[in-house]
Amino acid sequence: MQAWPGRSDELWEQAQDEMMAAGLSDGLPIVPPTADRVERMLSKHWVDPDEVLCQLAPLFVPVTWRDLAINAVMAGCKPEYLPVVAAAVEALAGAEFNLIGISTTTGSAGTLVIVNGPIAPALGMNAAANALGPGNRANATVGRAVRLVLQNVGGAKPGEIDMATLGQPAKYTFCMAENETASPWDPLHVERGFARDASVVTVVGTAGIVEVVDSCSRTPAELAQTFAHSMLIAGTVGGGGLLGGGEPLIVLPPEQAVFLAQAGCSKLQFKREIWERAVMGLDMLSASVREHLTGRLGEASGVDSGAPLRVAEKPEDIMLVVAGGVGVKAAYVPTWGGSTRAVSRPVR
């Protein structure tokens, strides 16, 4: 990509029209990526602007620091956000993420960026109230920059290669930090093998958000039942969402995490409680769907006429992140099609 040649903010509206016409905008107003702005974005970091970080599907185009800087400017990022954007993009290039599938599907797959470690509070990222919503510049613009890179460099342009039937709002931006200070458990990046003081970005291929509300349960087992049954969505079966693949995500508010910890329930124990209950019998599906699963897909998927469907292959595959403010409103974030795995990369 090249910096936009305009030199004056008086040309702001012209930039919107030109970037939109060129297929480089997400439809929202963008910051014109002038050469000066791109240089300021790069100047705080000791990087070669032409260094290739990775190649991104679906076009498998080399991604440089300059590409990242241009799209970060367009998204409204501050220069200090750039290393987080870079780590997210490097994670997206991981083979197990299956970016080519996520970028080209007719499904509503989007990308969630989860930030852990000291970089999150240093950038002022929001991990508390409205952690998945609006109101925080770092959350909003980092997620948006990542999406713009996928579109403008990787080639996932809506209606051309990105063929989503409906899409979802998360395809504009979807970025959060874990509320590590309010969590009684090890954070996500520690679970995934990183040091507690490391700054790490994890990307998750998501298929939407389901709000989970339970203010009545008095034991971990009862709360696990609520989550388990919230995860059993028959409409995800056609895309492989209940065939055991993937890493479904639960975003748990601090109040519920503390409740579980005080009851003597560890994070892994709660995952096991959920996994044991998150089972759907084939009799819950229509006859045609059952035939599809046990016939044409049976051998490949391991489904037979008597085997129940599960949300994950094993309890450890259920991801659990603590975030949010006051209240017991949680979220289930199903992963796309059961064929994507979360990928984590350290922030440089």
C-alpha cells in the first residue's frame, strides 16, 4: 500500500470519497493516511518499514510494517498501539487459525483480538464495564486496524472475496483486554504458556455473541448448566460448530469468577463442569440434519447415529476469559465452524 498523497485536512472529505472508491474503507470515516501521519506512526518504533512480518490469506500477500502503519492511521490508532496490531496480524497468519476459511466463508466469521499483560493497562485498554462495547480508543481502533489490514492487504474485501451472507458488527472492530486484576485465576496468556509479565495478543475466529444471564444459581454446577445449555445452538451444527472442533470462548464477569473461586472451583474445574453438560443428542436436530451428519459427514466427522454432539473435544478447549464490570451478564462467543483455533503471539 501507499500513503495517501493529500497534504491538507481540508481534503478530508475528498479522502473519504477516494478511499471508499478504491475499496480501502470499511464504510466509516477514516483518517487520511498521509505520508506525515504514516511516518509519525512508524517513528516511535525501531523497525524497518519494509520488513515483512508475515503473509496473509486469502491472497497471501506479504505484510510490512508500512502496511500496518497505513491501516493503523486509517483506523485512528495512536503510534503506541502499533505493536499490538502487529502481534494480532502475526497471530492471524498462524495456520491453525484458518484465516483463508474465515476470510472467504459465507458465514458470519469475525476476528476477536484479546490483549493480556502489562501492555493493556499501559495503553489504557478497557477490560471493565463495556469491555466488548464502545467508548475506548485503544480497543476500538486496534480492532478496526486489524480488520482493515485483513481487507486492504490480505484481500478480504466484502462482496469480492469476503462473501459473508450477513456478516456481523464484529467485522468492524472486536478487541478487548482481560480484566486480570479482578480475576481470581491465571489469565488467558498464562494458560497458553506465556509468562505472567509478558504482553500477549490472542486472536479468536468468532461467529457472534450470545449473552448469558444467570443471577440465580447458587453452586458452580448450577452455573455450569446455564452456560452449557446456552452453548448448545442447533443452528451451528451445519457449519461444524457442535462437532467438537474449535475453542469456544466464555467471557465471564468478575463477580461470577469470584463466586466460583470462593466456592473452591478452579477455572479448569468450571470448564469440566460445562463440558460434561454441553452435550446435544441427535434427536434435537431435524431428520435432514441428522441424515447429513451421520451419512455424508459421518466418516469424516466421527459422528454416528448414537454419538452425542459436543461443543469441544475436551474441557481444556473451552476458553474462559474474565472481563467486564459490575453485574452477572456474561457472554458465550462460539468459534467459527469448529475449524479454527485461537493463536497467541507476544507483543514485540
